[in-house]
Amino acid sequence: MSTALSNLLQEKSGWLSWGMVNAAGVVATVPVLIFFMIIQRHLVSGFTQGAIKG
């Protein structure tokens, strides 16, 4: 996904569709945020257990 965004930003024609750039950024960011929100509880408990035991 980031490769496609990079290719979009390096367009040679001189015209850049900022709407397309913003849409690509949202499409690349939203799945990561959703994944983090789902897994956050497990990450925090794992970090806490690791700090207490180790």
C-alpha cells in the first residue's frame, strides 16, 4: 500500500490529485488503526506482565 502511495506522489505530469492522495492515505491508515484498537488490550497486558516478571 505504501508503494502505491509513493508512486502516486512521484507522478511526473506535474498535476497531483490531492483528493486521491488523501484517499490513499486514509485507506492505508484506517486498517492499522482498527487493528491496533482491537489488539491494544492484549498489548498493554503483555507489556505489564513482562515488566512485572522480568
